[in-house]
Amino acid sequence: CTEAGLEYQSCSCGEVIPVKRIPAKGHVWDSGKVTIAPTCTKEGVRRLSCTACGATRKETVPALGHKWGAWKKLNANQHQRACIHDSGHVQKANHTWDKGARGVTDTLNYWKTAHPEIKLLGIHESPEAFNSIDYVEKNGIRLALFNYTYGLNGFSIPGSQYYMVNLLGQQSKFLQDVRTAESQADMTVCFLHIGEEYHYQPTAYQQGYVHSLIDAGADLVICAHPHVVEPAGYVTTAAGNTGLVFWSCGNFVSAQTKIPRILGGLADVTIVKDASGTRVTNWEFIPTVCHFSGPDVRVFPLKNYPEELAAVHHVNTSDAPLSTDKLWNLWKSITGLDRPAE
């Protein structure tokens, strides 16, 4: 298998002469036997044997990656789901009220202690904080920031703790705060957890709510929740007011195993303030890919996502085949935005 041979000829005088070199045949490997089974996060090992000479070699078996089961309710405040390959790997739900008031308080305390420079939106420790408007000033531009959600994954907040989470059902307060911010800020930005899961277009409710915010003074609205991207662009209300809306940014990082759910979008907005006022001068909706294959989890701009990674993405186990062309075509079909020229 590994050594070349020689062809000889015999002379009538009895001398034997080498006349031709015969290349080695090379190994003929069998399908192999897995000696170390792969797990969700660790690669395995397969041993292969040559059917001609019995030599052996090892090759890597890719990690399985997690395949998550259904969410299960543990108690009044917690949900979790387990990997079907290994029930020892568990995900806890990450919704605001999954762990009740303590979850909100712990989250506030963590960010205030570990990252006081980060402005945390949408949850509050007191009625006073709930009734305050959050402002951030950067490069001389003052932004009013709001963050509201449609609901709490089936939970409800006790009446005495109404102030802990901003809910879209508190619409009259939300709109009034936006009107107030109109005179206090250069620009008003609203982040909404709103829409219908796995729908590629905004719902009528979503559109109506966003229009009401624009009429109240919102300049930029960025939405999430559907787990897939939706279009983006300027919206003009019946009252003639205009705002820039990203209807859904999809997933940024997730373990969902359908191709549309690994495609996300980044809202990239340039805001300029000068003598004529404050305005958006440029905006882009930048497609992203959440790549995961075994323990390899990364987020790429779609324009930088290599085809060789698409070929080994875990999504291929349930929604194959994945390719960058497929992702670009999906992006175009949903958002109407073209693939950038190379």
C-alpha cells in the first residue's frame, strides 16, 4: 500500500534487470468504526482500517451540536428545555418575567454593578424610575430612548409591581412620554418587542402601534420578536408624519434550526445635528448570519460569511442545504434590499 514495487526482466545469460517502477497502490480504507462518540459540544473519533494491509488511521467526527426539545414549565416563574442528545445540557428561558420580580431586580443590579456605563431600558426598580424618561447624549446629540414589550410569555405582573416592566398595553403613558420627549430630545428612538413570530411582514396591530408612535414624535423605531427579518424603511402616517422603521431585526444569536431564523439584520443609522436641525442622513439594514456548528458559535455579516462554513452549519441537519446564495435570495425576497456589489 505504501511502498513502490519493481518489474524485472531476465536475460538469457541469467542476469535479472529492473526495468520498471510500479507505484504504491495506496490504502483502501473501510467505512471505519467510531471509537469515541461525539457529544453535543465535543468531537468524536473514528478509526478506519485498510482492507489491503490492515493499517489504521483516525479521523475526527464533528460534534453533534445541540438539538433542543420543547420548552417545559418548571414552576410559576421558570421555563427550560433540554438537548435531546444530552439532557444534561439545559437552556433556561430568557424572557423578562420568567423569574418574576427577582429576575428583574437581579438583572438591574448586575448591569448597574458590572456595566454602569450601559443604559438599561424597559425594566425598573421603582415607580419613580418607571415614570422617568431615559436620555443619552453623544457627540452633542440628545436621544430619548424607550423600550416596550407586547407581553411576558404568558405571565402577568401583579398590580402592585406594574412599574417593573414596560408593556405596550400601557399605550397612553407611552405616547405621552414620547410627546414629552419631543421637546426634550433631538431625536426619539423606540425599541419594540412586537409582531408575529415567523412572519415576514408586520401585522396590522404592529403597523398601527408604530404609526401612533410616529405621530407622537418618534423618529426611529426598531422592532424585534418575530425571529425572522422583516422590511425596513421610511413610513408616512395618515397624519403626514414620517419615521424610519426596522420592522423586525430577526435573531442575532439563537439555536433555532431553520434557515430563515439564522438570518438577522443590524440597523445602522447615521444621525447628524447642525444648524438646520437633527436628522437621519443615512441608514442601512445589514444582514447577519448566526453560525453554529458544534461548539463553534459566531455571528457574521452575511457579506463575510464563507461558503465552507455554510456547508457545515448545524442547520443543514434539519433544513439543508444552506448556502450564502440562499441566504441572499431570502434577504432580498423579504426586505427588497439588494446584495451589495462586490
